[in-house]
Amino acid sequence: MKTKEQEFLDQIEKNKGIIHKISRMYMDNPSDQDDLAQEIILQLWKSYDNFRQQSSFSTWMYRVALNTAIVFFKKDQKKPTTTADVPELAAEETSDTRELQLAHFYRAVQKLERLEKALIFYHLEKYSHREIAENLGITEVNARTKLNRAKTKLKELIREQGYEF
């Protein structure tokens, strides 16, 4: 029989992509992404006893992670920027094409509004329009419309960075 801690760790391992994506969507600096990922895991652990299994673990995890990211992001915006945050582009030049594409993508996602980020995340996780609508508390038509607008805006933001599809 598994302990509560082992069940939690198994679920985290199975769904770690959610933490990684949200961290990259909200923070551009790798060390800040790591800090946010740790904060998300801490908040998940603190609220694990409140998980009532009325939804899937991944849905619950996403909600906790998103709320944690929003709070963390607001705190991070109050910190002054340092010059250590700037040399990111030099590192990207030596990365392979896939990493460069992801860097452009996540940098653009960070410029989206909170709802748009959530829509993009759910889309990446292959949620249906109906599931997106249920999770965000909007109508299915509204989810479809807002998702299309968010995707269009995301493409524009990526192009503004000088990356062409």
C-alpha cells in the first residue's frame, strides 16, 4: 500500500509537464522558472489533503499551479530587474532550432493576458472546447472564440520577435 507522500510524488511525476509549461509561461528567467516550479509543488503538497477527487488530479493540479503562478508573478514584478537577466539571447544562439522555437513561443505567451494563457495551456494539453469552457466557467462558443483570438495574438507576438513560421 502506497503512502500519501508516495501517491503525491507519483502524481507529480506523471503530471510534471503541467508544472513545466506553467513555469515557462509565467517566467522568462530559468532560475525564476525553477523557483516557481518549486513553489507550485509546495502549494500542491500543502493543499493535497483538500483534493477531493471530484475532478482529475491533473485538472486540480492545473488550477493550483495557475493560481500559484499568478501570485508568484505578481510578487516577481515588484522585484527590480538585474543585468543577470539580460544575457539570455546569447545562450539561445547556441541552442538547437527546437529550443529557439520554444523560447520564442514562451516569451510570446508571457505577454498574453491570464485568460489567454489559460486557454493556450488547455489547448496544448489537448482539452476539447467543451472541457476548456467547463474549467474556465465560460460557454463553449466563448471558449472557441477566445481561443482563436489568443492563438492569433500569440502568432502576432511571435512574429514581432522576428520569428517567422
